Amino acid sequence: MKALHVVSNNAVVVRTEEGRKCVVTGKGLGFKKARGDLINKELIQNVFVEDQRYKERIIIKTE
């Protein structure tokens, strides 16, 4: 996983090997990391994945 944006020492927005955008959290996960750095998978405690289908339903309902 490559870092796209370091939110804090404990949260990073990443792009997975499959190309999906996720937010991963874990103790010290983003410490001294920058855009493009690889994230150590052993430190990951939670993964939040964007669900494009849900996002599309929300857009359709709000129009």
C-alpha cells in the first residue's frame, strides 16, 4: 500500500494494490511517512474502504 495523504501519526489515506482508495489506521502508522511511502501492513488495525455503489446512491437520492 502506498500513502496518498498522511492524515496524522495514526491515519493514512492509501491506494491498495487493486487500485482502491482506503483510509487505514493504526498506532504510529503515519509517523515520519510522506506521500508515496509504503505502509507497513503489520501496523494496520482498521481499514475503511470507499464504497462507490453507496456513494452513487446518495448522489441519486439528493438530486
